[in-house]
Amino acid sequence: MKAEDLHSFCNRILESDRSIRFVGIRNKMSNQIVSSYRAGMTPLLTPEEIEMYAMQSVLRMNTRNAGWLLRVDWSNILGLNF
């Protein structure tokens, strides 16, 4: 997928619910690929805190046997045609 398609997807998520402040897409190794903040919002976390939170989330998912979430092709499920 192209980065511009992923940015578009992030923006669609932000537009879907006004309570969403931040959307980030990471790869299976927890490296951030793209992210978007809602316009006019001040980030609540520093980039370092976001990185730590993402790594902790991946670890939690794997220890709770939810690692399958990382292997799902979400583009097919969400109906994305990138």
C-alpha cells in the first residue's frame, strides 16, 4: 500500500468519530508507518510515549493469544481497495 492511501485511511477513521484524536498504523514489528492527529488537537503523548505504548500493545496482544490480530489482512475486512 502507498503511504498516501494509508494517510487517507487514517483521515477516514478520524472523520468517523469526533472522539478519536489520533490514528496510527504500524507494521508487525510495531514500527510506525503513518499517523494522523485530528486538526487543532494538541497531542497528549510525546512521540516517545506513543512508541512505548505501541510496543506494549503488541506485547500484550501476543501474551493474550491475540497475535492473530497482527496477521489479519484488515484491508479485505474493512473493504479497502488500495
